[in-house]
Amino acid sequence: MRPAWQTSSGAGGFALGWPMSVIAAVVIGSTLCTGGLGSVGTTLVGVLLLGLIFNLLNFEGLDPYWQTVARGFFLLVVVVLQSRLARRGARPT
């Protein structure tokens, strides 16, 4: 068997946007960016939620560029909410 790189049969840009999608799904699934808390179940919920949202955007005919912008916006909103909740929980009472 010959590897794909020897036969030039692989596409180099196949999974180009996947890292951003994976990070967004994990963070939306309530895994903290700083580490520590999170589970497979909540990550699965994040994956399903993002899949649902972007399927709906595809059905509406939204341009792929704007889908990437929306993914980044969702990620930014979740990170800001997580940081505010972490600060609220860290306040001395």
C-alpha cells in the first residue's frame, strides 16, 4: 500500500475550517478555556447545538463566509459569558 502523499491523492485544504469549529463546539459545550471543568456530555451538547444552528443557516442560504463570522461571534459571546460567570463566582462574600 502506498501512502496518499506518494500518490498525490489527498486534498490539502480538506479540513481547513475544522479547528475553529471544534474549539467553538467544546467551549459552547461549557468547557472552560482555562481548563478544568467540562465533560464529554456537555461537549456533545455543544456539537449538536452548533450543528443545528449551522444547518439552519445553510437552509437559509447564508454565505459560508458569514457562517464563519457567526461561529466566531458565538465563540466570543460564550467566552465573555464564561469569564463574567467565573469572576462573579470568585468574588469574596
